[in-house]
Amino acid sequence: MVSFTCESHGFSPRNITLKWFKNGNELSHTQTSVHPTGESVSYSVSSTAQVTLAPGDIHSKVICEVAHITLQGSPLRGTANLSDTIRGTGS
């Protein structure tokens, strides 16, 4: 199992949607929190997804998608290629 983290900072109002996908399928093993919990000028969101690697994942992608009213309907997306994770950084 591998953990991925996605963060977004400096948004307002507090309502934000963050979703994780692996190859287009939404992931369910995620933990997301928005800070601060009370009233503030701006907010931050942090989310972690737990992804179980399979033999065919060398070509897979994990995507973090953030939607907020200020983005006018176009969510932000961050992509991680699982091939980079599987190969590692030990060289």
C-alpha cells in the first residue's frame, strides 16, 4: 500500500470538494481535512489516499481533483504516475 497526499491552500469560502481517482475510478480509502475549522480569511485542505498497488499498475495514474466555487467549474487536478512510485528513488 502506498500513500499519496494532496494539498491546496489560500481559498475562501471554506466549502471545497476533493476527490481521488485511480485510472478514472474514484478511491474510497481517503482522509481529508479543511483547516481552520472556524471562520477565517482563507483555508487549506489536506487529503491522503491509500492506494494498493497491483502488478499492472506500472501504467496507472492517481489523480487528486479539487473543485471550488472560485475555479468557475474547472477543477484543479494533480497527477501521479504509479510507474514513478513503483520504480522508487533509490538509484
